[in-house]
Amino acid sequence: MMRIQRWFWWLCGLFPGVLLGVCAGCGGADFGGLQQSLSGDIAPGYNTPIALQNRNTGARLLPGQGCYPMIETSFQLAKVPGDPFDFEKVNVQVVFQRPDGGTVSVPAFYDGDQTWRARYTPIAPGRYIVQKVLLNGQIAHETNLNPTQWNVSGTPEPGFIRINPADPTRFVFDNGNTYYPVGNNEAWPSPNLPDIPALFAKMHAVGENWSRVWMAHWAHQNLDWVPGSKVAPGDIDLDVARRWDKIVEAAQQNGIYFQMVLQHHGQYSSNVNPNWDENPYNVKNGGFLQAPDDFFTNPQAIEDTKRKLYYILARWGYSPNIMAFELFNEVQFTDAYQHKHEAAIAQWHREMADFLRRYDINHHLITTSSAPDVPYDSPIWQSMDYIQVHTYPPDPLTTLAAGPPAQALKLNKPIFVGEFGPATLTDSDGLALHNGLWAGLMRWPSGAPEYWSWDIIEPHDLYGNYAAATAFLNASELLEQRGLQPATLSVETQQHADLVIAPGGGFEPAKQSTFTISPEGAPAAFGAYPSYLQGQFHRDMMPEPLTLQVNCATPIKGEVQIDRVAKAGATLQIGVDGQVVATRTFGAENNDYTPEAQQGTLSFDLPAGQHTLTLQNTGLDWVRIHRVVLENYALALQCLARVGKNYVVGWVYNRSGIYAPADAQPKPARGQIALPTLTPGTYHLVWWDTRASKVVAESTLTVVDHGKVTITTPPVSRDVAFYFIVSHTVAQKAK
């Protein structure tokens, strides 16, 4: 996320920290130190995620493929030879004996006074015993060690999240079950909202299984940057650590797998949501960094970050519910990246990832995040397990419907959108959430687009969007399908509607400038075109005008909507077939601004026939394109789909109704969809209400030898989803 116009919380920052795993070869999804009885027995009744994991979870588990609730022991050490947070000089290990007679050495962590603790996630049922405690490799002579043994039993959970070895673009649990992340960010506690554990419970109730939480200093979630307190370099604030205990435990209780975000750009930025002036590493605050750029190369900053990584890993690395450690939020906004120190940033990412992989014996995934500004061939991505992009386009539907960029797919790694929302961050009726989520389900196979604004979801009670989507994913068996391909299926209908298209790129150079706009919509590449139409200040980013090739069956009207203007001002010109037909000059202001709706809308006419439409900014600085509207240019219904040999899933939306206000009653449309060639057999067709989360209609159809079938939509006012799944093939019937 992080656009300059974000609300004032974005002016704050967070500090490094990451997590050290403590269990070899674990595969369990739930843990529960507080479920541990005084006798050391482990209760089996932990909470299973209710959605988006294969429904036959128990049937697919094999011995050794699951994990059990976390076991924890505590003890006291009267004397240690130095700083208890310095793992190189004070290294405390607890050796557990497993039921098979083998042992595993687990890092312990300091928890105040003379107290130390060690947490371990069992990988098999049976008796676990503390064999010994070591201090720098020698017997520690601890006191008050309790408990010393546990009887572990019950049904294991699926495990830690991995990259699927059979399909490296997908996620999978240790036991082989598919993991498809669907959820929303819960980055920090927001004013007047429930705390993160309570919000996790609400997410669980509607089937969400993913989130993202920041180590944000203003929320008292940063381990060594606490407002109003002085934390010595390399030390950990234990009150903050105990706050994270509750977050991690709540994730387990509610089946949420979250990304622990360790740094964000504001900490090391002097111009984008800057927190550098507050940063304790800043020499002006008694720190040791002369400039924010130095964070990535300064030896003390690197050493202190690794100390923190080790501590966090020792304290929480047992947890399968930490999906991944996210090294940085939107690193492209740091001063170092802006000053073109990409190589140093990439080396830092590589070094921190190597450190985590060395000490995390649970092998959590590692990622970072960026808006599309960081190219997908950047060395920053090379050491990451998966790609996570953030996008805030004017229209999330058209941007997310374009699917993953071709450059990203070449990396052969999972990729999904870790943050999305409308550019204005105004979405009280949830239209952007709803449309972006459903468009994404039809286009992004690694994971759903993850909505950013939890402070919109909660007060406006938008959870129903997730209840409908997750129930559909389970009912349709979509996550169990393999080899599906994205498709846009033609819908025959007598009704027409306005075609709304919107560029989805950010403040970046244009890689393509000419696009053919058919009545079916814009090509996928248009979703990546920058929404910021550059003027003279950045003509090198956009040397050619935006050119749209349009073929009108009848004369139509069109308009271009502008929703943001740079403070230096701009001039937008619209041309048709080489002639300027509309011009609007936006004056200079003290700050970037939003023009009034009438001022920000330019209209034009297109006669019947083939035309070249151009948009060019001849002024000084940028304007942001909200939408381009071609009136009555398209068929009323559009269908985004994913198709296989004996399976089709689709989302059909009414172009006239999909953007209508929540209290409107759009006129419904109906149409016929020609499905792709399918394996002959008997199929089950189900139409799904994407808002009420229920079946609209269902029927049984037969696909004959030529493999073609046409289905008729129910009345579609806004949108509807469907799945078409084989019951049995002709070959199966013959048997």
C-alpha cells in the first residue's frame, strides 16, 4: 500500500524483526501454548480453518505429515555471560527428546528477569521430554524447569505453508493440501476498532484464511522502536513481544495464516510517508546512521537486524500460522531505492533471507512487497520465495481482471496481490472490494487479491463479501482443479452498455502506448498502463500519447474522467483521428488536488467506423486517469473464467450494474455463454449469488462427442458466478 494521500497513520513507521523456527520438519497448522495443561498433556481441540483448504483434510494426512499444538517449557538462569539478546555470546538451547528417541535442539528466548522459555511444535504423537538445557554448548544448570515432559496426541493439522513442488506457482501445506490465501490486511490496531485478535475472529467466521500484520512502532508492535521509551540498540521490548504472543496465538485459534511485516519504507524514507526523523537509528536521535540509505549497508544496522531476527525466530518460529516473513513493505519508496541503490537493497534482501534460512529449521517462506515500480527481473525478487505486489488503481476490476503480469509469470513463483483498493481509498459500500475480489479469483491462481482497508471493512460490515467468495470456492471445488487456464468467454445478449476501461499502473514509465479496444473490453496489457499521464516534467516516462484503436458500429459518445492532478498543473488533450477535439487545462495549486467532477470530465464524439483516439498531457506535470467511458459500445454482459478439460468456473457481470451504488436497482440482463470444448460426460451447473452467498439455480447437462455446450445466464443485475463441473465422463459411464 502506501500512497502519499493515505491518512495520517501512514506518516509513522516500523522496525526490523523476523522469526526463527524451532522445530525440525514440522507440518502442523495449529499450536497452542495456552492449551497445554499443567500435567504437560496436549489438548487436541484446536481450531481448524473453516475454508479454502481441501475438504478431505483428515483423509489425506499421513504419519509424520502433521504437527501438533506447541509445547513450551520455562526455566531460570541466574547468570549469563553478557547481553541475553546477543545470540552469539549468550546462546541458550533446549534439547527435546522425541518419541522415536531422537532429539532436537531448540533456541530459547529471554523473557525478563531470569526467565527463559523454549517453544517447540511436535511432529508426531507420543512423549516429549526435556533432555537438557545448554548455555553456549555447555550444561546450563538452570532452575525451576517446568514442564519437563508432555504426552502429545490427537489429530494433527496440515502443516507449514510451502511452495508446491509439483506446481511452483501454487502454495501447499506440508500434508499436500492446497493453500489458497484469501483475506484482508490487519496491519495494526486502528482507532475505534477491535484489536487484531478480535478482528481475526471475525475473519475466521466468514472463511478468510490470510492476513498481514506490521511491526509498526506507532501501534506498539515494533520490538525495538517504542514511542516514549528508549530501547538500547540490539535489545527487545518484552511488552511488545508479549503483544505479539497474543497476535500469533489468535492467528492459530482462528485459522489465519499471516505475513509478519518486518520493515516498512517510511522508516528509511525522507519523502514518502517519512518516519526517518523519528527513527532511533538516525544520528539526530542518538543513533548511528547518517542517512536512511545507509540502513542496507551499515554493519551495525545489519548486525542489530540479525540479532532481532534470531530473537523473533526463537520466540515465534514454532508457528505454522506465520505464512511468511515479509522483509520490507514497499521497498521501492525508501530513499535507497529512489537514489538507485537497487544492488545494495538486493544484497540486503539476500543476506537476510540467507540468515533466516540458516536458523529457521521450520523453513517459513520469505517474501517482500512492492508496487509494480520494482521490475520483476530485479535482483530483489531473486531470493524471495514468492512475489507480492500492491496496486491501488482507479478501477480495481479492470486492473485485477488483467491477471498477473507476463514478466512476473516468467519467474515461475507464486504471485498474488498483497494489497489492493481503489486509488481514492473510498469504498464504504464495498464495490471495489467486491469487484476486485471476484475478478481476482478468475485470474490469479496463486492467491486472491488481498484488500488493504480493514478500517473500511469493519465499520461498514463488509465481511459478507468474503463469506460469499469462500463459500463459493469450497462449493465449486475450484482449489482442487489443476491445469486451469484464464479465459474471457463471449456472452451473446441483445442488450448493450457503456464500456468502462481504466489503466492500472502506477507512477512508472509506459511500456506500451497503443491498444485495440474491442466491445469485449481492453486487452490485458492495458491494465498495466500507468494511470498517471505524464507531462513535460517526466516526458521520458511517456514519450508517446496513449492511443486507443476503436471500431464503432454506430456513432457513440465518450468521456475521460480525471480524479487527481499534480500541484504543478497539467493540460489534457483528446484527439480523434489526428484532430484535437477536447482540451482541459488544470491550474497549479499548493498541493496535488482532486478536480470537481465536471472539471475533471472531458467529453468527445466518435462517428461510426474505425477511429484512433489519443490522450496526451501537454502540460507540466501529471494527471491521473480515473476511467475512459465509451457509451453503449459493449455488450451488457462480460464473463471472466478459468477453464479446464472437464471444468469451467466463471464470473459474469453486468457492465451497467457492476458500478452502480449499493442502493440502486440496476436493470437486469440475460445472455448465453458458449463454453469451451469439454470432455464428453454429465455435468453439474450451479449459478451462485455473489452477494447473498447462495445457489441461484442448478441443473444437469450432458456434453456430447463434439464437446460443445451453451448455458443461459439467470437475470444479472450486477454479477453472478457459476461453476460447471463433470459428474462423470463418458468413459466412466461405460465402466
